[in-house]
Amino acid sequence: MRLTIFWERMAAHFGESYADSFARDHVMSALGGRTVHEALDAGWDAKTVWHAVCTAMDVPQSMR
């Protein structure tokens, strides 16, 4: 998954203004105790991060 698609999906689910806030502030155990930004900066695959977000935040199957 490209980062542009990842951020489009984040904005579609959380809204443009909250997506970045969530990505900076919400620490997830599925990401090894990292935020979305930290995981991506550490080299995690965007698809893996997106799946972690989907699981943690109950993103509807239609948006996964």
C-alpha cells in the first residue's frame, strides 16, 4: 500500500483534521507501543499499520 492511499483511508475514516492527530497521539500495542507516525518512520509497511488501525478502531470491513 502506498502512503498516499494510507493517508486517504485515514482521512476517510477519521476526517482530515483528526487523522493526523490520531496518528501522532494514539499509541497502539499492535504497533509495538508506537503511534502511526512512529511506526511509519521506523519503516513499518503502510499496509501493516493500516491493518493495526482497522483492528484497534473497529474500522468497517468495507473500508479495509
